[in-house]
Amino acid sequence: MSLKKASIIIVLVLLIDQISKIYIKTNFVLGEEIRVFEWFSILFVENEGMAWGTKIPGEYGKLFLTLFRLAAVAGIAYWLWDSVKKKSSAILVTSIALIFAGALGNIIDSVFYGVAFEESYRNVAEFLPADGGYAGLFHGKVVDMLYFPLWEGYLPEWIPFWGGDFFTFFEPVFNIADTSISVGVILLLLFNKKAFPKENKEEGKS
């Protein structure tokens, strides 16, 4: 696959990701939910840290996380360029492009959203507010909105530790960028032999 085709994938994912996030940020109050189906909702939440809402403690924790993400995106970009240069399989280049697009989509939130938007707590945020954003550069929150509570209910009493507790499956709220990263990783796992044909052949000979 050519770098041009990989770039088209990246641009499409970024457009869908950022359009959806900007729409949610400028039309929803934090915590607002629209139930589309019983198993799917649009739920506006913001992620201040890593996956599953994990945070790095300390005054510079958020800054460190954003800089780490930038370094990771730079590494993925080189991996993509090198794979195209070596004429690697289309499945590998596609997977890397999806992972790169997703990582870059969330980086945009972390770097710019604190400056570009108002706080969404109890009001719909304004884009480029006159009084400034809710945080400084590199301190933005990632916008999430896709929620799939496939099953909700009380667990049977016989289950150890959690018996009788209210349980939701699947509870995490995510976005298009997260989806792109997940699809890229899943493709690599499912089509490992096609993605890395030379490595697999060498392992078979040894």
C-alpha cells in the first residue's frame, strides 16, 4: 500500500473523530446522555488521563502524559513510513495507519482542547471563547461519547465477591479515535501472518 492511500485513511479517521468530538463538545453538557437503543447511547464524558480514566498523579502528570503520547505518535509515524518504504503488506500498513490516526486524534484533544473550548460542566461549551479555554496548552481532556451498555442488571447472589451488585457490560465510554486504534490492533492480531510474512517464515525455518 502506498503512503498516499495510508494518508487517506488517516485523514478520514481524523475528520470523523474531530467532527464528532466538536459536535458533542458544543452541543452537550458534560454527563448528558441520549439513548439511541437499549444497548447504545451517546454519553458525553471527558477523560483526563489514560485508558479507563487512569490518571498520573502530581502537578505535571497531565503534561507528562501528553508529551509521552506525542513521542508515541512520532514513533508510530516512523513505523508507518518505514513499512511503506519496505513495501510491507497492505494489512500491516492499514493497521498502522488506523493506530496512528486514532492516537493522533486523541493527541489533538490533549494538546488543544483546553485552549479551544470552555468547561462543559453545567453548560454547553463555546468554541474559542473570548475569556479563554478551561485549561492551558497540553492540558486538554479527551472527549468520549460512544457507550454500549450491552447488559445491565444485578448479578446472581452465588457469584463470589460481586454477587447481588449492579453490573454493566460493557461500561467504558470511548470515541472514534479509540475505535480506530482497537481495529488496527485487532487486524494485527487476526492477520498476524499476513502482516508479518517475513518474520513468520524465518521463525518457521529456525
